[in-house]
Amino acid sequence: MTYTLGMTTPRIVVKFGTQDTIGAENTTACVMWVEEPSVTISIE
């Protein structure tokens, strides 16, 4: 990837996906777990 100096600076977009980061089960004991979020970084 190359970047050419111009009049506008690039826009860096960082997105975090947190939909599946926390889970729970109610079996014989209440169980909760935490996962790492997904991260997407793009340059526009």
C-alpha cells in the first residue's frame, strides 16, 4: 500500500464487533464467559 501526499489526509476507521463477546448459560450453575471483540481497521 502506498500513500501519496495530497490535500486531504487519510481517514482511519476502527470498528469493534462486540455482539459475541459475552455469553451465559443457565445449567446447574449460572455460567458467564467473556471473549475478545473482533477489530477491523481500514484506511479510506
